[in-house]
Amino acid sequence: MRRPLALLACLAGLALVPGSAAATVVYTTDWTRLGMATDTGRGPAPLGVRGWGAEVSPDGRLVAYLRGPVGDATALVVRDLQTGAAVTAAPADGQYASVRGIAWAPDATALLVETQTADAEGYVTGEGLAVVDARTGAPTVIVPARGSQTNGYGWSPDAQRIAYNRQAYAGRIGGGTLYAAARDGSGATSLGRGTDPVWGPRLIAIRRHTSERWNGGTAWHAQIWTVDPALGAASARQLTRLKPSHPMVYGPSVRWWTPDGRTLVGGVGGEDYAEPARIDAASGRIRYIRLGGERQNEAVVVGLSADGATLLLERGLIAGAPTFWTLPLAGGPGTRFLRGATSVSVPASWAP
């Protein structure tokens, strides 16, 4: 099956207003017109450039995005939101991609970015991973793309280490090995089986997939586990125990830890289904996040405030008509955010 050189799983555009210290949010309209606004979504202003897969830096000063046709990037660009100065990353191993999104280091000095290789007919032959210096654009290849696949990656809180999954290209769902390494890829050690690492104050949250029996057949289902990078693979423990309810519901996933390390924020997803949720980091209990008292089945959390108290929710993701809402971590009444935006990215310092 032919796959596009870059999937659109993370069209999260961000916008900040040039010259304004309070302007820290990056967004897109029409999916590729970049703009920026304040933490509260006010004062939206176009940046005058086009890009996709955009992610704002943790301090809200820079934005990284892919340039070129959506799904077929020609360049990775890092732009200063105050001065407009831009750096185009040097070519890495294949072309840059955004299957799972650009991941900024917490100190805003580097980015984890996917790469892809393809044959002469455009068929993807591998998905790799590189660390790109935000100041110079110089890449360091962590996972060579050809013949490989990476199912998730992330940074340690001190920005000195990375975690990533690696397996053979087009391998089984949830396959491969999770590694922790220095930010230049050196000293990689195995943390065992796992994908989609999210580094918390002490532990890394990961997903582990199992094949579950269903009506005479089987279906893949994931649970959240945690692993201590200091202790290695033997420290892994299962956190969630969400019973499979349907073969097209794939289980929980995580995008953030709250600053106190007590709660994981993410959701439960599947085919044409996405429901935001928070997970107790001690018990593994899953609580669905309600907007205005109603459960959501087509919504994802796309932002968490610096104090862990406020969420940014995207509704209408599957239908392709997104709207954005802020609401408390525990759920409740929501407030519309950046009307007309097709994607939004908020920094780690976000204080709406």
C-alpha cells in the first residue's frame, strides 16, 4: 500500500504575535496559514508565512514547522516569533515528516523530528528520527530511516535525555523496543517493550499492545504502563486496565503529565472515536473529561497549561471541522478559543 511521505496526524499549527512578549500561541487557518495570538487567544495576527505540522517552543519564542505541500514536506523551518528570523534545517536522513509531531526539548534548544525515505515511485521505505539544533538547524540522526520505524519519542524534563521506540518498518502494531539515550543518541539502553513514551517528573509513561480475542477473531488493544529510566526494563508496571469494549477501540493513550506527577492527560481512542481522559498516576483509574457536562467522542486534548489546571480541547477532529475550547482539567464548562483556527499549538508556559 502506498503511503504519503508525511501523514497528517499532527497538523497542530501555532501562532504568536511578533514583538509581543505575551503572544505565545501559534495557530493556522486553512491548515497552512500561520498566525499567533496571546495566551488567552486574543490579538490573533498572521505571520505571513505558510507551513504545517507547526509546534511552538516551550518558552513561546520560536515556532517550528514544515514547508511545502501538506504531507510532502520540502523543508523544516524554525522561526523566531519576535524578530521573524528563520533557520532552515539542513537535510537529514531522508526528508522531514510529521507523522507524530515535532517534539521540542524543554529548554527550547533542539527538536525531535521524524524523517522518511521513499523509493522512486514515492512508496515509503522507512521512518527515522533526528535531533535538530534549533539555533543552527544542524541534525543528528538518532534512528536511520530506511528500513526502520519509530513509534513515539519524547524528552526528559531536563532536556538532557530522549526516549524513543524503534522497530523494523511496517512491523506489527506496538512492536519494537523502547530506548533511553543522551540527546545526541549516545549511550542508548533498552527499556523493554513499549511505544509512545511521555517523560514525567520521575517515570516514563508508555503504551503496550496486546492481541485480544474478539468474537472468534483478534484485535489489538493498548494499556498504559510506566517505567523508571534509572532502573530499566525490569521496573515496568502496568497502570491502566481498561477492558476491551470493541475491536475498533484501541485503548488509552497519554500526551502529558501534570507538573505534580499525579495525573496523566490523554484519552481513549479508536476508529472514528476519540474521547479525552485523565488517568490517576497511582491507581490507573481513567476519568473521562466532560465538556459542559457531556462526554465527547470526537475530541482530543491538544494543550495543557503550565500549572496543569487548564486544558485546550479540540473538537471535530475526525470530521475535519475543528473547534477549540478551554476547560478545567476535571472537565466542566468550556470557553471557545481562537474561532476560525484549524489547528492550535500552545507552549509549555501557557497560562490562559
